[in-house]
Amino acid sequence: LAAESLGAECAVFDGLKKNSVVWMSHNDYIEVLPDGFKAVGHSDKCPYAAIENVEKGFYATQFHPEVNHTEQGFDMLGNFLYKVCHCKGDWVMDNFIESTVEKLREKIGDKKVILGLSGGVDSSVAAGLLSRAVGKQLTCVFVDQGLMRKDEGDFVEDTFTRLFDMNFVRVNCQKQFIAKLKGITDPEEKRKTIGTEFYKVFWDKIREESDGGFFAQGTIYPDCIESGKGDADTIKTHHNKVKMPDDIKFDDVIEPLCDLFKDEVRAVGEKLGIPHELVWRQPFPGPGLGVRIIGEITEDKIKVLQEADAVFRDEIAKSGIEDQLSQFFAVLPDVQTVGVMGDHRTYDHLIAIRAITTDDFMTADWAKIPYDILARISNRLTNEVDHVNRVVYDITSKPPGTVEWE
Ligand code: XMP
């Protein structure tokens, strides 16, 4: 952290305190200014903490304005948007649903539309919107690869068949995935196998179900930016932007959420009546529990992890601390340990529990869950979940750890 001196005449710092705490976590800094730039902020150690070239409309900071630790950071970003870029801030969500439904009806007409539904927030909200627009003309394809949380597949199916007008197609391919994953222990190979198999099953089903018309995706604005859209250069190909095999033909791709950020998607989801549990779901990795079972994935291990994860989540909810955690889940390391149960020696699974707090998932702190809650979780896991005789709590932040174990 550094105390900054900010140039009052710089539009980005307009109306802000001249000395302010900002976040600058690394030691590198610019020593020589580029031509045409002048310094508008410095710290004790960094001569050019903020620079500008008004003529070119370039503004640069050596610190992070976007993180919470920069006390006036959001005001700086606001100044940049409204005073430098002259954005109006007149985007309102109010009639988003009505106007989008109207546009979808116009575009789709009497044709069919197919959506890949994962049960995550984005595809669920896209499904809700499309259902409202065209009802049974919509087919949602949901692939259950058997690596979801306990009862999750049934919950997704029940939600969409009960609450929304659409054709819901569930592909149950749990056995097929287990067979494909047999003997694989390398994390990358597991991820690759799960991804390849998923899309194989998914596109096969799309071929079966498709009858021309449109293909819909729950892509949201950050996915579009990351994949290159409009004036945003390609940063990386995003997993939410799916490449379609050449032999599958649709009139067009529909992305009803492509102008929205996550919080806006959630607001739409709530208005559409999608259950709270789905709208406010924690991130869940594409390869599912596959990256939380270390070593070979087997049916038995999936069962142990699903049960343990369900008990952990239940106890967190009962303890009333769910809202303080950004993500929490159980992991099944490839470790068995010795224990005692009554008069018997056991040799059974170790369960690791992980809970983090974060704003952006790029960095994360391990959550300081109170000991009494950890004690209850540990008791319940060893008492209620067959084949679990030991529990450890992961106290690694990111970095150096990642959120997931694989
Ligand atoms: P890591 O483990 O990279 O996780 O620190 C950061 C966040 O991303 C989630 N995650 C994934 N999400 N597909 C996804 O859609 C994936 O393959 C994947 N891997 C990790 C993770 O749960 C955490 O929220």
C-alpha cells in the first residue's frame, strides 16, 4: 500500500482527496515517462504512479484502481467513465425482459430454438427468457455426466420442467463418463477427457434434436469481451463460447444475455422466477466433481464426495454463515488413513473442506470459519458419511493455491 499524491487537475482524480491509499502490490515501476505524458500521481517509492496524455485521451495507473483496498478506486473509475469517456450511465434493466422477449419472438418467428443448459446461472436465465418468449419452440439439452453435486441433475430437471414451458431433454451418461475416465489420474488428462466426452455427447444430442432454426447460448458480456467482440480484442477463447462442429447447421446463434454482466443476469433471473438456489449458485467448474476427486475417478468415490459435500453445505447453511463465503465445497484427496470406530480399526477416506472469500476469484483468502462450526462439520462428516474417518480444513489462500485442487 502506498500513500499517493494525486494531481487535482487530472480528470480521473476530479473531486477526490489528494492523498489517498491505493493498492500497488509489486515493486516494478516506470522510470522514464513516454513522450507526451505527464505524471499526475506519485508515491514515496514510485515517481509515476499515475500518468496522462490528455491530447491522446490516455490515462494510466501503476496501481490497481479496481480493488477494494484502493480507497477511492471506484470514484476514479467513475470519473474515467463519465468525465473522460463521457459515458451517460443511462442503461436501465427495467424493461430488459419485455424488450428482449419481444426481440426474441420477432427473430425466432415460428422456428425452433435449442439451448445447451448446464444448470449454471447464465444458461438457466437464458432458458427462462427463451421459454417466456417462445415456450415449446424451445428445447433445452441438459447433459448429466454424473459429476454434479448430490441430486443436482434431478433439481435442474425438476425446476425447468415444472416452472417453465419448454421441451427438456436430459441426457444421462454417467456410466459412459466413468468408463472413459477409468485409470486416468493426471489432472489435465482428466479435464480434457471430461471436456471432449461432454461435447461429443452434447453435439450428438443436438444433431438428433435439431430441426433447423436457432442455437442459443447463455453467453454474457464478459464472455464476449474475453472472446473478442465489437471493439474488444481477443484475449482468450472463452469456454462459454462454444465452437460448433461444421456439419451442424443453424440459421443463427442467439445470445440473449450478451449485453449483461453477472449481477444483471441474476437480477433478470430473479424477475423470471428462477429459484434463488439457481440464481445465486456458486461457481461450479465445468468438469464438476472431476476436479475435486484427486486420482482416479470411480463411482464409489463420486458417491462419497457427493454425500460429504452435501453434509458440508447443509451445515454451512444451518450455521448462518453462507452469505459470508464466496465458495465452499468438499474435496476427496487420494488418501486413506487409519482410524478407530468403536472397537474396530478403520482404513478409510480423508475429506478436505475448502471455503474461500473473494471478490473476483483471481485472488482469494481461506475463510476463517469459527472453530465450533468446523467441529460440527467434522463430527457430521465422520458420523454421517460412510467411508469417511478423517477431515482436514484447507487453509491455503490463492495465490499460492488455486481455488480448486486440480
Ligand atoms: P481456480 O481453481 O482456477 O478457480 O482458482 C477459480 C474459479 O474458477 C472456477 N473453475 C472453473 N469454472 N470451468 C469453470 O467454469 C472450469 O474448468 C473451472 N475450473 C475452476 C473455480 O470453481 C473457482 O470459482
